[in-house]
Amino acid sequence: MLGLDGPVLLDADGLRLAERDAVRGRTAPTLMTPHAGEAAALLGVRREEVEGARLAAVRELAAVYRATVLLKGSTTLVADAAGGAARVNATGTSWLATAGSGDVLSGLAGSLLAAGLTALDAGSAAAYLHGLAGRFAARGAPIGAHDIAARLPSAWRDVHAPAHPAR
């Protein structure tokens, strides 16, 4: 799959199985979406080290793999290999820490990547929409991944709503 001349998203087992040099050698967009534990394994450090320095970790991963990296968390970070400013998404909520939530995020990011967005923009937009959908779904109560997915259309409409609706 890494030999394809098209965008690729690596998540879960894909992160574990991908060889560093194969990822580094890609010329097409690559978006990696680890959580702190996966990021720690990729960097060869303890999870606590990643959690204690999330910004440094996402930047290091992006540089080491020469890929765009979305580090999942209640505050999701996105960095690209070019070393520019990392993007910080604070729309998330602790209710997103539920089984399948990361799959919804990766599916959304992969869809945006396949639609032609850059890996940085696909990861950033997906993180924002995912967090917003999670907030819409939660309203102070536990949620499941299906709840997040069901609220994605609402999040999309919210983003596309005019800033100052006509009166």
C-alpha cells in the first residue's frame, strides 16, 4: 500500500506494521493518526513521555517519518514534515475517549485526504469536525462512536453556516 502513488492514511495496526523507511520514501501525501500509546511505540519512548510533551512528540514523529502526523487526544495536534507551525484543535472533549471514536476520526480524515485536501488540512479539518461532532453528541453525557458519526452532518453544517445570517 505504501508503494501507491496516492494519499495514504495510517492508523492502528497500519502504524505498527509500516516500516519507517517505506513511509519516509513516499512522495504522495501520508497522514499518520496515532494516539499517545502508538506514538510512544513509534518513537521508542514511554507513553508518559509523549503525554508530557505532546507538541514535541508530534513534531518529532512528523520529522522522523517525513509525514503529516495527527496526534489524537482531547486536544488533537497536527504537524507536517516541513516543520512549520503545528495545528492545535481544542474542539475535542473527554467524551471522545470511547471505543471506535478514533476510527470515526480516521475515516473522516481519510475521506478528506482522498477528496484532495493536503494531509495537513485533511487532518486538521477532520480533528475539528470530529471534536465538534463529539461536543454536539455528548451534551454532558457518555457517547459512543455511532453518536459521533451521527453528529458529523451537524458539525459540517455548523462550519458552513454563514457567520452573520441574513435577517
